[in-house]
Amino acid sequence: MSETEIEPDVTIDARGATCPGPLMDLIGKIKSVDSGTVVELQTEDSGSKKDVPEWVDKAGHEHLDTVDHDDYWSLYVKKA
């Protein structure tokens, strides 16, 4: 994982939600934003680290990074 500073346009705080909640929150937000928007998904659900990049790839968006914050992860997605 990278220490790169990514400035998201939108942040979704899905901490406390369990699978598939964080992914569903991300999908809903991606549908409502413009192309090129960077969305940060904050999640404590370890399954999201695998599920989100898989969905992003299938949906044609770009997974920019996953950053570990000790007690949660930030997954950065750029809408195609």
C-alpha cells in the first residue's frame, strides 16, 4: 500500500457497516457523481479490501489505492 496523499472529492464513512454495506454505499455514490470524481470509502470491513477492487475493475472504474489506518481502511476509487 502507498503513503501517497490522495485528495478525494467525496468521502463515504462506512465504518461500522458490515459486508455488503460498504460496497453498496460506494456503488450508490459512484452512480451519483460525475466522471473523474475521486471517492474515498472508509471501512472497517476486511472483506471490502478484496470486494471493492474486484467490483471497481468489473465496473470499469479505477482503484487508485488502499490505505491502512490501523483501525480502518481508505479505498480510493476514480469514476470512469
